Amino acid sequence: MTAKIKPSKGAPYARILGVGGYRPTRVVPNEEILKHIDSSDEWIRSRSGIATRHWAGPDETVATMSVEAGGKAIADAGLSPEQIGAVIVSTVSHFKQTPAIATEIAHLLGTGKPAAFDISAGCAGFGYGLALAKGMITDGSAEHVLVIGVERLSDLTDLEDRATAFLFGDGAGAVVVGPSKEPAIGPTVWGSEGDKSDTITQTLPWDVYRDQDSAEVRYPALRQEGQAVFRWAVYEMAKVAQQALDEAGVAPEDLDAFIPHQANMRIIDSMIKTLKLPEHVTVARDVETTGNTSAASIPLAMERLLATGQAKSGDTALVIGFGAGLVYAATVVTLP
């Protein structure tokens, strides 16, 4: 007789219950970047919308920033660390191949023995983590999941590269996902376009340091083909965002907030026009003072909108992340 597997007993739906963020103490204005490249504050602002960014100090590690953001998210959700059943960390700037930094973060938070793992999906990493967390809640494999996006991109910034030196910042953003009696996280529209994988990449793989004298090899940094990425983000990601709205059954005029990946102010403005978002929709523009923090950018922007009163609990928000891979993920959520 063939054994029958019992059906899972998860929650009918999932929602974001709390959010937290951490920005490093050091604020780096454009003037500091200009010591290394031939440019101007006006040019940087006109090309990216960025005025300042935060760079982590020696004690502000991927783990410590994550603990700060994760602890705030757990408290905001009204939970204790012991109630977290899984920890998902999205990052490209944890430089130890193994073990996953999520296990250390879970331990430092005092969460007991949750499932804990890292994912690498660049600037779309938060959206990937959110989709995984939702699945865990509805499947019943965890009741509460902590999703963290964290980066120390200053460690991968080439200060002499005029195209990218001003773009990147550091920080951590986190949300707690838990059960819901009604839909509060829509279907995730996600995917990849590997034929464009060389448009945003690390200059050198780590094994170069094994095969060559490291004194002769420059430390790896992030590089990107700016114009190609800009065109892809503006034209293709607007389609993905619209698809996420359609899948959720939400019209642009029904939105309260739009929280895109904070890559570039020009990309954000172009997506607003393409999506024809009404003026009443609050748009996250955290990139101006935080820079591009990759996987951390959406939860950091979400946290700031709520903290400043620009958005409120229960608002309907469209979120979309996109970046290296090239990868993307978009969904509609109810804000905590």
C-alpha cells in the first residue's frame, strides 16, 4: 500500500507584520566622492538623484546591521525572537562562502533554532525573500519568517570608476512575515534574463586570488553598463510592475504607495509616468539620502515612509526590485 503524505496546515494567507531598518552612522556626501572622480555634485544629482549615502564603519558588519534591523522588525510586529521560525537573508556582500550569515544573525537575535539561509538575487533579493516567506507561512513550515536585505556595498565600490563610485550605500532593512486571515501579499511576478548577466557584475571572481599573486590583482568591485541597465529598468520593469498589479487585481488608482528598488531617481520617475500613477500615490525616494543599497533598499524605503508618516499601516503598496542577473520581483502588499 502506498503511503499518503498528510496535507500541510499553513495559514490561508500571509502578511507583513513589522518592519525595521538600520543605516550606518557615517553619512557620505557627494563632495567626498568627488575627491576621487572628475565630476560634479550637479552631475551626480542629475544622473542619479543621490545627494548622500551611508557607509558602514568597521563595527557595522553585515551581521550587526542585520541584527539591528531584524530586532526592530520583530519588535514592530509585537513578537519575541523565539517566535521566529525562519530567517532569510538576501545579500551579495557577505564575503564568507560558508556558512550562511543567516545562521549567525538568527543566533545573535536569540531566535532559538529557526531555519536560516542566505539568498543571492541582487537588488531583487528582498522580493525573492518575501515570496519564499509567504510560501513558508501558507505551507505551514513556519509561522513567522524574518526577511532581511543587507549590504555593505562600500566594500565593492571602485572609487575611481566615474560610472559607479557615487551609486552605492550600506544598510539593512527587514520585515517579519506572518499569518493573515485575508490576502495581504499578492502573487509575485519574478524572473531572470541571464543573457544580460554581464550588464551588472563583479569585476573579478574570487578564485583569481587563488590562481594569481593577489598583490598583482586589484580587489573586485561592482561595475555596470549604465545605459543598458537604465533602458531595461525603465521599459521592461514597468511591464513587470503592471503585471504584478494585474495579478493582484489592483488598479494604479487603488494604490497608496509605490516602493521601487532605490537604484536611480530617473528610473523611478520614468516608471511613475509609464504606469500612469495618480498624484495621490506616495512614492519612495529614499535613494536621495541612502543611495543604492541593493537588497536592503525596499525595506529601508518602506520603513522610512511609515516612520515619517508618508504612508500608514493598512496602505496598499506596489513593490518591485530589479538588478544583477538580471533578475526582478514585484508584488502588491498591505503595509504593516
